[in-house]
Amino acid sequence: MCAKLSFSGQGLSEPLAQLLLRELEDLAVSAARAAGRFIVQERPRGLGVTDTKSSINDIVTVMDQQSEELLRAHLLSARPDDAILGEEGGASRGTSGITWVIDPIDGTVNYLYEFPAYCVSVAAVIGDAGTPGQWQPVAGAICNPLTNEIFHARRSGGAHVRQGDQDTAIGVNPVEVLLHSLVATGFGYRPEVRARQGEVVAAILPEIRDIRRAGSAALDLCAVACGTVDAYYESGLNPWDLAAGWVIAMEAGAVVSGLNNTGPGEAAVVAAGPGIHRSLLSRLEALAPLR
Ligand code: LIP
């Protein structure tokens, strides 16, 4: 899926492309940081559920909506010709060929419960972000406002975590055996989907070290990138859940794919070090009818 990255469409030479990628990465970092601060510092007392989406448990809070407004204003004030695809506000058009795919709070249920695993995810992508398999991330940042960590990457630039003004390169674990692997996963909001995902976890559990369910796809992909887990897989995600984490994990050395030679997307995301990706993938492909 990860075709050679070319900005020829934008008539950019390689050096200019690298300059553009760095600008997009820096803007993703500043936007994610601003929204991360906002959702912690401006959280109202007695925060409640404002609305629900795909099911009664797929909730929205006023902070999801306000964080997205903040992100849109921040990104478009710097780059007014870009398009945006956001979890709460949907798609807005642009002319630059760059689309920002944004999740104003990834891990919204955790945020509501003040369970300490939520973040802001901001990615710059090329291609058609609204069509599965027709887009790819070129730069991204994920801000965990509780740990003050900002995971970030750009294509061919490696992956890093920033704390304060300290930037540290990150990389996946060199694990070779699935049975020795700590694997993260997640579950959708619809009961019938959760039932099937539960069957897949039950089948895989005896074949891995252990499972982790943090509740944020973006943080799970960062965990693969920095080695706090060895692998992550999930089905049923939206582009905004996975876009920034995809480029961060990939630039940290992970193989990030879908099933059956497809790219990462709603059908499935499988991210792991090269030593175990194939063995995890073939198990999930064999279990796919369960999904
Ligand atoms: C969440 C994902 C998580 C998944 C949840 C939900 P949200 O995104 O990050 O991995 O298991 O079902 O999709 O709704 O908090 O933005």
C-alpha cells in the first residue's frame, strides 16, 4: 500500500518535499499541543455526554466539539488552502492536495471517566481521505496531555517523542516470537461487533504473552512505536483514529498493514515489529471470518 511518496502532483522536488513535510510535522505538533492543553485545562466540572453516534456508547462531549474547532482554526490559520476531515465536524474542502485528518479527543470514553488514557491526534495525508485505501499519512502528531508527551513523525524523518523541548528518537521492540509478545487491541461500539472481536481475543490469548486494552487507538500505535507494547491490532476504526499513529509507528520501524494485502483502514489495522508482524497477521487472517 505504501507507494513511493511523490509530491510531483504538487510539482515539488525532493528537497522541497522534505521542507513541506517538516512544516506539516511542526504544525501537527503545535496543533496537537494546543488542543491537548485545552482539553485538560478547560475541562468543565460535571462534564456530561452531549450526543451519541453509532451506538449509545459512542459518545460525544462538548470538549470533543470545542477541541475540534480549536484544531481547525489553528491549522487553517497557518494553511488556509488545506482540506480537513474531523471526527466531529466531517469534511471541508481544500485546494492544496493536503488533508488534515483530526481526532480532537481519541479515547473519549476514557476522557469522560477521567481514565488516564486519551489524546489528541493530528495527521497530514495525501490522496482521498474519504475513501478507504486511497490515502496515506505523510506527517502526524499525537499529544498525550497527561504525560506531556507528543509523539510525532514525517515520512523518511523517523519517529520521535517530545517532552518539553527534549526530542527523543523512538523505535519498535525487536521481538521475534509471538508467544513472547505483549499485544494491544480494542473493541468497537456496536454490541455485535464487540461479540466477534471478543471471540478473536479469546482465540489469540493463549498464543501471546498478554493483551492490553487502553481505549485509544492513537495511543496504542504510539505504544508500538516506543516499545511499551510489541503489537497492536483492531478492526472498525475510522481514519482519524489511525492516521497519525500509522506514520509514527511506521517511521519507528513497525510494519503497519490491513489484512489480505490491503492497507491499514476500517477493515483492520495490524501494527508490529518486522519480527512478529507476519505471524500475527496470518493468525488474524485465519480468524478473519470471526471478525
Ligand atoms: C476509540 C478508539 C479505540 C476504539 C474505540 C474508539 P474514540 O476512538 O481510539 O481504539 O477501541 O472503540 O473507536 O471514539 O475515542 O475517538
